[in-house]
Amino acid sequence: MTELQRYLAEEVAEDHADGIITRREAMRRLGLLGLSSAVATSLLATVPQVAQSRQRSKKPRHAPGGASIQWAPVATEAITFPGPEGITLQGAWAPAARPRGGVLVIHENRGLTDHIRSVAGRLAAGGYSALALDLLSREGGTAAIGDEAQVAAILGSVPPERFDADMQAAVTELARRLPRKDLAATGFCFGGGMVWRLLASKERRLSAAIPFYGPFPAGASLKGSQAAVLAIYGGLDTRVNATRDAAEAALEAARLKHKIVTFTEADHAFFNDTGARFNAPAAEEAYRRLLGWLGRFVAKRDSHERRDHDHDDD
């Protein structure tokens, strides 16, 4: 089993342990990921022990729709653009009225969903044109697959190097649409791990990166990247947090500007306002910090240009 397949399988087992999916559905999803019945049964028996050992907050969870933050997303449009080796990539484009920079958005293991489109729209409403890439473009796109378990299974079967190439092509498209603007990348869960991979691929065109609770790739080096990294974690997310020290060590070894923020009472996927682990206060504060990070490291060129324009007008 590859590192990526293991991560996806453990995600299924954790969803079952937390009561988000039934055992039958968990077994189906693990089977699609290539696990035998015996291995799947063993995994489901092990993960609940890990889940029960987490010191969860006693405060009530915040149900979807309970956030105080007003997202007011910009509408996205479906686009296609050139990818590696002559293929065509798909994505959702959210243009800001007056862009201060651009952000590449990488989806969770459910593919390019309405939630991820809304994240791109929120960023555009905040002044950053955003491109949400569909990493299943070569399979016809997330919508063509439909079943989220099949989506995860396909993502687990793809050589990760293919994702690297597709993300780099998306950065190229973002740069084409936003000439002379600084760029960033953000991603969630699986997508957070992909953002770490993008940085490790020596992609030098990013000024900032904000991976949300993304597993850090084993042995990855971030040397060659120039991005300032804001890494966001949930304190209850012990599985992904096990890679946090490695991420911090790699950031320090690469001498990248960085900040690691852990929301102690939040769990994995706490930013997703359509999911069972949504935590409204943590999501609101994380988004505030994300915008602050973009303002500091992405909008700086835009700010300089505006000041120059103001002097020209004088």
C-alpha cells in the first residue's frame, strides 16, 4: 500500500470510528482502495482505539450553518486549460473584482465539490482571484465519476507525480490570468498534503502557501521553494498531527518563513462547513489568518503598484 493509499484508508476508518459512515460503507470504500476484507477489518478494529484516545473537547460541536462568518462567495465558472503532455485540465475559476493576487485551491479526497468551489468564491470575494483545480480532470472530472468513494479510490491509485505536474500547470494558468500578481496555494485534508507536495516539487512561483491539516509527505524536502507557509492543524487530529514535526523540520531546513497554527479544540476537516467535523469559531479564525497571510505575502506587490499609481496621479 502506498503512503497516499494508507492515508485515504485511514481517513475512511476514522470516518467510521466517528460515526460519519456505516461499517458497510467503510468496508465498501476500503475495498475500492484495494484492501482485502481481512486487512480492512483489522484497520476498522484498530482506528476506533485511536479515536477514543483523542482528548476531544466537551463543548458542543458546531453544526453546518452555524458559523457567524459571512462568506459571500463570488460565483465560479467552469474552465479548461492546458495541462502536461497535451492533456486538458478542468477547474473552477473565481475572479476577484480587483485582484490583489491569485490562489490555487486544492480539493479534499472528495474531488472538486461545491464546497471547494465556494472556497474559491470566498477568496475572490476577499480580493484574491482563485482557481480550484480538479485533480480528476484526466478521468473526465469529479462530476463524471459521481460516487465520492470512487473519487477517493482513483486519487489513491494515481502516481502522486501526476498531481505534481497538474498542479504546476494550474499555477501556470493562474499566472497567465493574473500577470504581475503574486500567487499562493491552499488545500484541505488530501489537498493540504498536495500543497506540501507542490512545495516539495520545487515550484518557485508561489509567494505563499496555506495547507490545512495536510499530511506531510515522508522524507520530503522543501528546499527550492520560496513560499511563506502558514500551516493550519486541528488539535484533535492526531493522525495528521503525527506529521507536523516533520513539516516544521522541513520548513526550518529550507529556511522558509512560516507559522504553524493549531486550533486545540478543532478536529480534522474543521473548515468544511458541509461536514460533520465543522467547527465554526475555528473556521472563522483560520480564514481570518489565511487572509492576513495573503495580505502579508501575496498582496505586497499589489500594494506597491497602488502606491506607485497614486504617486503618478499626483
